[in-house]
Amino acid sequence: MDGETDLRAIYAASAGRLVAVLYALTGDFAEAEDAVHEAFARALSRPAQLRKVDSPEAWLRTVAMNVARTRFRRRVLLDRILHSGRLRRPESTPPISPDRIALAEAMQDLPRPVRECLVLHYIADLTIADVAAVQQCSVDAVKSRLMRGRRALAARLGDKEESRA
Amino acid sequence: MPDLDFVGLGEETQQVFRPRFDEVVRRARRRRRWLAGLSALVVAVAGGGVAASLSVGTASRPDGSYRGSATSRVVAGDIWHLYQLTETCDTGGCRFHFAVSADRGVTWSLRPPPGPDTAYRQILSATNTTVVVAADSTRWVTVDAGRTWREGTLENRTTTQTDQFAYVDGAQVVLVRPGTGGLASVAAPQPLRQARSFEGGGALWMVGFARARGIRSVDLSTAVSGDFGRSWEVRRLPRDFGFLDFSSANGVDLYALYGVDHAFKVFASRNGGATWSATASIPVSFGGGGLLATRSGVLWLSTPDGLLRSTDGGRSFDRRGFPDIGPVGFDTSIDGMYVASTMGAYSRTWVSEDGQGWVETPR
């Protein structure tokens, strides 16, 4: 097995899950795919890095999240420099049901640590202890963020439902 | 209290994700070249020399069969015309193309696609040289195989048997008239939510949800119209969760494909969707899939592990004649030619006149 064959197998097994995580984090399906492909490309161009880690998927998730975070910061900075407010790219949505899209959109209004917490626990399927390790905070802080996040989302989506009715 | 269905969000997003490992390979190659160029620059500067050239890679020179990296499956307009969205990249960046073949995939012409450069595009329908493409939320129409494009606007007219399915847009089902490119909305109200159109043996076929329960859509169903959209007949599919694809060659024998728990489950109906029965369950790797029912009776199943064939109405599948080619997308032209294609930098295309044997087009 060579590096590309190994990575191809990892891609087949985990790329979809990583895209789902990144979509929930960014609210932008194209951006999510892009960040995940970038993470895999970095792994393929430097295969030694991936061989050192215990969990390739966790490493790829971290790289993809960092890619998305860096791009978001650059966009915000450029937007601020040009004072235009027009640099926000049109967000792409996947062909999934509207209530899922509404949930992903509502998550974008949450503070980033809270959003990451929800995504890592509920979509990436990490345990609370693992989320605490990733976020470098206590287990109690993770529980509190999960509760705050769920409450905020429930309020936001509840408002939307009421206004639709 | 709304339902915070994180699991559903994750699963649905995974299901619509189309794996493109060739994109990873392409990016890695560019990244290596960039790093090599950077190293050369550092060496040149450190040695007091002049970096004469930082050219890192050259654009491939298109010949008759070259069409770049495929970003969509091949769509068949008729037995001769094939269409595909592609991109070519070099050190100056990437350019998008509307690739057209008028000789069944032997040679291709690259034409500018409609809409802004950054648009997300999708080929919605193709009939002969009339093609409808979505670029973000705008629909574009060409009647001369992509030489010229115009923005699609709905005409106020009655749909007839000349019209072909163009797209479903929320509550509207839109047909296109081949030759003129005129779009028109069908008369009967759209019976399904979040519907998609499918090949179904001549009539207009859609799959979507029949009703809403709270903020959820439920009762996944087919809707078929044999009178150009003046009326619809709605029938339930066997289940809601995990739906991947639907296909029928004659409107009576229907097949539905579901992906559940690392297995593809095939359901068949022999009475136009009145009743369904599970016919096969095939363990597969994670990924998308597709079905193609052909008039010869052969049912083709695309899986992440390759193309499978059934000659007994979906009860059993074999891998005969096809090596591990990954998932393929299917299309059927208005005059009955079948196309199977893969996406990405090393995309491949096969055509079949009878649905039994496939001929690969030049790569």
C-alpha cells in the first residue's frame, strides 16, 4: 500500500462525514467541500505527517477546521479593510431538506466555541471528554456550551416556525 | 419546541456529498509544484542568482478529445450530442467550460458556460441542442449546443407533448420546448415538496415528499404525469429515509435505491408504484449510488465500489465486464441512448444504444 492508496481509503470512509462537520460549522456546502479537499491535499503532499498521528480522521478534521477558520478570518479582514460589506460570498447549500438547512443556518449565529462544541459532539460523534480535549477546556464547560447552544437554537428555530405559522 | 436533528443534518449532508478524490490529487500536485517552486526561489535568492522562471506547470493543450476535469456527469441530448461541465487549470488559475460533443463523445469542443465565473453550475436538461443550465439561482438556455446562451424566462402558454422536463423549482414544474428553448410552467399544482425529476420512460416523473409534519417533510412519493403536467398521480415510495435514486424504463417496472447502514437496498414495483417489494441488499463502501433501468430489461446499479448489473429485475447483481471504476452517473437521451460517466480529472464516459453493452468514448 502506498500513501495515496491509504489516503484514498481514508477519503472513501471519512470525507462525507468531514464535509458534514464542516458544513454545520460554516453553513456553506462549497466551502465545506473545499476545506476538506484542501486538508486531504495537504495530507497527500506531506504523507509523513499523517503517518505520525493516531487518528487520521481527527487530524484531517482539525486541518479542515483550521483551513475554514483561516479563510473566514481573511474574508472578515479584507471586508473590514475595504469597508465594502460586499465581500460575503454567496453561500451554497446542499440539496437537503429545508429544515436541515435552517438548522445549519441557525448554528452560524452561535458563538464559534459553542457551535464547534455542538458540531463535534452531535455530528462528528465525539464524546464530551474528547470535545473537551479538542477545545482545551473542562468537561463542565463543554456541557454548559452544549446546553447553551441547544437552547439558543431552539429559541431561534422556534421563532422561525412561529413566524411561518 | 423545534426538533434539533443534528444527526439528520449530518446524515443528509453525507448523502449528497459526491466524493472527488481526483480533486485531492490535483490540489496535492499543485501544492507540490508550488512548494518546489518556492524552494527553487529560496535557493536562487540564497545563491545570489536570479530566479529566471517560476513557471510551475503548464496548461494541457486541448486536442479533440480533451475536455479537462469533469465537474458534472455527462448529459445526453440525443444519440449524438453529449454535454458536460468541466474545468481546466494552470498556473494562471482555473477556467470553467461547457463541453460539447456532437459525435457521441469522440471529440469535444469547450465553450464558455453561462453565468458569472464563480457560479455553481448544473446541467438541468438537454434535448438535442437545447440545454438548460442553472448558474446559482439563474436558469440559462441554449438552443445551439452552447454557442449562445440566454437567460430563461417563463412563457405564459400551455404545455404540450413537444415539451420536455426542464427542472422543478419549488412549487413550479418547468418544461422546455426543444428548438426554441421556451420555458413554461405546467398547469397542475406541484404535488410534492423538495421534488426532483427522474427518468421514467416517457412520462414526467418526480420524487419528493407528499406532506409536511411540523417542520419535517414526510411520505416520500413519486408523482407521474402522462399529460404534460395537467394532472399528477402520486404514489408512496417504500420508505422515506436513505433515498438515493429512482429509475424506470417503461413507467410500469419501477426501481428505487436506498442507502442504509453501509448497504444499498433495491426496491422494485411491477405495477407503476402501487406496491413495492425489497429485491436486493448489497453491502457497499460509504458513498452515493445510482440506478439505470433500461428497455432491454437490464438494471444497472452504480456503487462506490463499481458498476453492478442485474438481469433478473433487481433480485441479484453481478460485476461482469466492469472493473472497479467507482461511482458513475447515468443519463438517458430523448431518443433512448444511455450514458454512464464518472467525474473528476480522469473522467470516463460510456455510451450504450441498447442498455446491455457499453462502449467507452476516447479519453
